[in-house]
Amino acid sequence: MSTSLAIIGLGLMGGSLGLAAKARGVVDRVTGYARREESRRDALARGVVDAAYDTPGDAVEGADFVVVCTPVLTMPDLVRSLRDRLAVGSIVTDVGSTKAFLAHELGAILSGSPATFVGSHPMAGSEKTGLDVARADLYESARVIVTPAEGETESVLERLTGLWAGVGAEVSVLSPEEHDAVIARTSHLPHLAAAALVASIDRDDQDLVPYCGPGFRDTTRVAEGSEQVWHDIVKTNLGAIRHEVDRFAQELDSLKKQLDRGDMEGIRAFLEASRQKRRKLG
């Protein structure tokens, strides 16, 4: 039996998913929705999709899987607009970086519909955005966290994890709430810390670009991420992010106190402990 995938939003994440699904033969047909005509034309020219549409409803007609690849706060209206066009037994998922908000909002929108919503979060992506940077290997060996609601059926989970495994990902399962707490620490805090570091260094009219070496560039690379995407992430995971920012501030305060005391042995121990922990992360 043939299977089909509809991708709502043909940027880096959606475009890469289409390329990977077609290259690996995960599904038989890929359709897509993009707001801009240029994006639809480029997606067809690059072989990202087999058909591109200017309305979400047309894109999802008959699809077994629907993956929403847009900023988090745009998803409820998009899913509401395509709800009545979803196929019986279809699975709707997403690539958003926050999950409890989407589980609540999209779960409610799709309640009573012929489809099931289960959240997904691929730990892939880049600070770059747009279809022109999409690539077929984006999901290879990437961690994808699937976040089912309590009581979700095994058959739905097997189908969804099969989709992500099919494009090369390694799949984990967490509740939406567990996901948001963990990712606030490992992803959302690092992004805000990188943005704060850029702001701290670029605080006057001095031209410091010639003096920013690879360490600065490596540490702050993610700060180039889309402000729209990250605004939505922060707004929909505010409590967990606030908690992690507090914990980070405690670490900085501890370091500041060591500096104030001139505790160089304490600073050496702090740096050594952090070096060893970083090595374990790989």
C-alpha cells in the first residue's frame, strides 16, 4: 500500500525532510505547502516534493503523515485551517522545540478529527534558515524526541517513529512536559546565553570583529538563529527557561565571587571540572 507525506512549511527543516524521505524511499509521495510561490517553485525544482500547493488543505489531502515545519505560534492556525482535509488514520506531527504547548493546542484542535497529533522534536537544524540550505542528510544520526500524550496507542507511535527512523534519525520518547524541562536546559538556555554573550561583547561602538577568534564564533554561532522561531520557543516554554536562566545566573554568581576573592585555585578546579564534563558530552 502506498504512503504519502505532507510537509507544511518548506524551509530548512521541511525541505530537508522532503529530500530525505524521497532519497531513502520512506514514502511513495511527498507533497508540500509554502506561502511563497518562489518557495513552491524551488521545492519542485530541487525534487523536495512531488507537488507543491498554496493552501495547507490541498497539501494534506490523502496524506498518511503531516509534518508541520513552521514557527511554533503559527502552528495552531495552520492546523485549524487543514483539519477538515485530513485523511482518516493520518498522523499529524511537527518539528517544534517546545511540546507541552503544542500538545495542548493541537491536541484540542484535532480532537474528534480523523487524525491523531503526536509531537516531534528533531534535534537537528542550523542557525541558517530557508529552503536553499536544506539537505538530505540533515536528520542522519540526529536525535528526534517523540512526545505522545498519555495513553497514545503503540501502533501510532510505531508508525511515527518509523517515519523518523526512515530518514536516519535516532528516536527517543518523552512526555511533552519532560521534553520541555530537558530541552530548556540543553538547547533553550544555550541559545539565550549565546545571545547574551554577543550583546555583552558588542556593547559600544568599538569594532571588535578583528579580535573575535574561533572560540567566540563557536560559542555564539547559534545566536544567528531566527528571532521569530526563538521568540515563539521562549514564549511557549517560559517557566522551564526561566528556571534554567536562574540556575545559570547562580553559576555566574559563583564564578564572580571566586574572581572577587582572587580564588585562582577555585577557578582552576572549576575549569578542570567543566573541561572533563565537556569531554563526556562528546
